[in-house]
Amino acid sequence: MDNSLHGRTVMVTGGTRGVGAGIARAFAEAGAEVLVCARRPPEVPVPGTGFMPLDVRDADAVRRFFAALPRLDVLVNNAGGAPYRLLTDTGAERHARVIELNLLAPLTVSLAAHDHLRRARGCVVMIGSVSGTRPSPGSAAYGAAKAGLENLARSMAVEWAPEVRVNTLVVGMVRTELAHLHYGDEDGVEAVARTVPLGRLAVPDEVGAAAVFLASDAAAYITGASLTLHGGGERPAFLDAATANKET
């Protein structure tokens, strides 16, 4: 299977650290010309990529940004995230900001990039989350936005076919430089990793490899799909609580 992307231009939003940096690195290693955008430059630049400042929540800036690009073959909507926040701990306006970043901004970026992608017969890869497919206490607005993003991608795939493919990479837990903010110290990270059937968290480069596959010619007939990358998901809690079918 040839995932080579030589001669193609790729934009990764939020591609300066964590999962985004892993995605950018994977595309660069596949031979693509890779641009990353974020509000702030990376502390450690990803080799083979170029940085351009952009706040994806600023619709006018986004439109100007993509209008100035000479070409675009692949758009990876990765920018997003949310702090841990219970619903009743803040007002609806703060939760709306989370939805703006994780759902409205990818829509804004995709629309701004559409003409480029249509001319190139390119593709969009949405970076979704398992939070959009299960209850997400402490990040309910984020989960709702990611659920909406996956549905948006399916509709975009139908509306923009056959010129532009659109797919979602549904990502589970990933070990990044910010993992401690979600899971605690190293003992906490390891404890969380043991809940995954494969026994570990993903690493950013594995997310990147999956994104490269979805953008490659090997996936030329895949659109409107969701590829789940979560190591097997989560072991159902009832299996540990049940008293039947256990060895004595």
C-alpha cells in the first residue's frame, strides 16, 4: 500500500504540538509539503513543515488566509480541545466557546478551503474523538461538538462528492506532552493505559499514520467514513462488577 503524498500540499490546523504535531510529521515523512497553523508558533518546530499564524475562530482571517494560498490538496481539521469543566461549573457562554472551536471553526476552515480542494480533487480529514460517541462528563460540550463534527463530515462528503472526499478520524486517548493534564502523573497515565484493551495509549505518530492513509490514494474510494483509533475502546464496567462467569 503506497501512502506517498509527494507533490501534495497539506494544511494541519493546530499542528504545532501533541496530536497535531504527530499528524504534521507523518505527512512530511510521506513526502507532502506541510503547512501548520495555530495562534502561536511551535516551541519545537516539526521538521519539514512551515508555520503560519492563524486563529481558526476568526472567520474573516480564515477566509483571507486560504484565499492567499496558491494550492491545497489536503486539509486536516485538528485544532480543538477543552478544559475539564462540569456543566454547572460555568455558564452556557463558556460552553459555547468550546463548541465554536471544535465544531464551527472546522466548518469555517473547510468552507474557506473548499475551492482549493475541489480544484485539486483533494480531501478533508476531520480529527474527531471518542468523546463524541459516548458520555463525556466534564467535557460535555466538547463531546457534543465532536459528535456534530462527525455528522458534519458525513454531510460534507455527500455534498462535495465526487471532487472532495471527507472522512473523520475518531481518536481515543493519546500520550502527548500534555497527557498529565488529563490523566495526572505518570502513575495516573499508566493506570489509564491499563483500561485500554491494547494495554497502552496511542502516540501522536500513530494518529498521523491513520490520517495519511485517509488522505492517500489507497483510500480513494473512502468518503463519509469514520475510522476509529482507540486501541479497542474501553472495557465495559459491568464485566468487573458482575459476579457471574468469573473464575473462583
